Amino acid sequence: MPNNTPRPNDSANYSERVKKTISNMEAAEEAMKSAEGKELASIKEKNARRENSLSDLSNEKDKKRN
């Protein structure tokens, strides 16, 4: 059975993670133009999770500042 324990976030990679997440969201927005049905719903769900991730990353960065 694979080990699925989360790895600690490396704050040095913060900006890289944000850029990658935004890039993925933009690519998904483009893909939504030609998607339909289950594929469209899946893309929308993934982008919602990405938005949550960006919010969490922002909160994480704010906590480290204080």
C-alpha cells in the first residue's frame, strides 16, 4: 500500500506553486471552451479546488508573515 502522507510545504517554492496553479487554471479555462458534459463538470470542479488552493496558499503566506 502506498504511503499517502502529505509532505510539508516548502515555503521557498511558494511563488512557483502559485504560478503553476494559475497556469493550470488558465489552461482549464481554455479547455472548457470545447468541453461538455462530464468533462466540463470535472474541469469546473478542478478549478474550484485550485481556487481553494490559492486561497490556502495566501493564508499560509500571511500566517508566516505574522
